[in-house]
Amino acid sequence: MSEAPLIQSKANVTKLGAVLLGKHVACDAYEESRPIRVVTHAHADHMVGLGKSLKNCEVSVMTPATRDLIDALKGPRWLARGTVKTLDYGEPLTYEDETLTLHYADHILGTAQALVEDKEQTRILYTSDFRFSRTPFVEADILVMEATYGDPVRVRPFSMMVEGMLVSMVEQGLKQGPVYVFGYHGKLQKMMRILYEAKIKTPFIVPEQIFRVSKVCERHGMKLGKQLLPFDGEEAQSMLTQNEPSVIFYHSYSRKKVEGEALQIHASGWEFRKPCRRVGTNKYVVALSDHSDFNELLEYVERCNPRLVITDKHRSEAANIFAKEIEKRLKIPAKAAPI
């Protein structure tokens, strides 16, 4: 057998989104033939079929922070339905003739790249979602890549400006009263940290689930400020009733809940035209992303210099484009999966 088919047989992405590494590991979706399930982070599109994995797999693997976040999101009894093993970054788990290790990725708290090394010493890596600037690259022979912004038009040359612009907007909005900020779990806590580090001392008011997630982030070392108030608490309700300055953090799905003239800031990774764009009366989108843009994705591949790249088409329609760009620009064999 030639090397190319042998290499290609060691990794794939299924139609249900399971990233297959080696013979035993499935990441981020359930695959009945795999005894080990990895959850790279606690976002819904990476926890696909986790209930089935808990029931049927020998073990579900994740970082301690990811376990704590899932407990906060699903309740502490949810993961108890199966065998869960937490791995610190760099801690090995050997199963038969393969070894699994998790490596840091800068995305949300607890995110991990998953590396499998087999008996032929082939290194098979899945990046999961990541921001390039703070994610260490891991050497690999086969690289399975996220491709969220894998189209060459998806670049943000202004990314260094965004955090400062967010702070400035919140400071101005607080002069008039409360400010509403919208984002996804993980990104919300990132914005809390940005505002806290910018010395904004106004209370942060959050719904119950965001409060639980934020407390997990604090336990794992994130600095989010001393005045984190649950939305339904007496102090928060008093501040909201009197229209006092505060920053209210909502999940992106809750945008329609907020009415009135207060400043609303929506964090989105899908804004490529400018760092901040007005979308309505006192409504703005800021281009804050926890994913790498096209140039950063390409640079990760170049630094890794694998023998084969597989782009994750299940989670991004740009995977086909990205695979073609890798082959054209870097001369590295690449394909999108599932086909």
C-alpha cells in the first residue's frame, strides 16, 4: 500500500461531525465504533451526541474546565450518566497502541487541541476552534483543521483595534445609563475580562446561566471583576429599575428581549468590514472573534507543516475553499471532509 492512502485512512470527519483520529478516538460528536469520545470544548456544535457517548463509549475525555462548564450549562448530574475522564493539558491517556493528549487552544475556557500518536509514530492532530495569536502550534503528520473563516475574504486587518473600541463604547454608554452586551458563552466572559482590565468598575449584571458559567471561569483563573450580580437578585433589579449605570450581559439568542434606547453592543466574528458598525438606533456590532481568520488559519498550517490536511466541512461551508487554498498556496495535500 502506498503512503498516501495509508495516511488518509488515519483521520476523517463523519457526516454527523465526529472527527476521527487514529483507530479509537472520536472528537466532538458520537461515533459508535469508537470507544473514546473527546469533547474539545463546551460549545453546542462540539458536544453533538454527547448523551449517546456517555451511554455507549468506554470513556468521554475533556479538560477539567470543560467538565465544569458542562456542569454549569447542563447541571452537575448530566455527565454522571457515563464515565468521564478529565485530562490536563499534556497529560497522556494510552489506549491499546495509541496515546491521546490534549493541548491548549485559545478559544473559550478549557478548549483543547486533540493529538493521537499511533504505533507507527504518526501524529494526528485536531485543532478544534482556536485563535491563532495565543494558541501554540503542535507538530503533526495529519492535521484536521477548523475552517470557520477559511475563505480568503474572511480577514480582519483591524483586529487589534476592537478591544479598545469596545471599552470606549461601553464607557460612553455608561454615562447615559445601562449598557447591554450580547455574545456567546466564552465570548461574554472574554468581554467581562476586557472591561475589568480596562478599570470599568460598574457592576456586571447577568442571567442565572451566564452567572454560573462566569463563576466557573473565575474558579479557573479568569478575572471578571468583583461586582458580578445575578439578574434576578434584589440589588440588580433595583439598579435596573432606577436605570443606573451597569453592564448587562446577555446570550446572543436573547437580543429580542431588550427594548428601549439603551446602548446595545453585539459581538460577532462575522464582521469583516470594520471594527464597529452601526446596525440601528443605539445598536452596534463589534468585530470580536474567538476564531482565527483566514490568514491565521493558513499560518497555522504552514507552521505545522503536516503531510496531509483535512478541513472540517461539517462545521463550516468554507472547508472546500480552504482545502484548495492550502494546496495552492502551501503545496500541502488537503481535502475537505465529510465528502
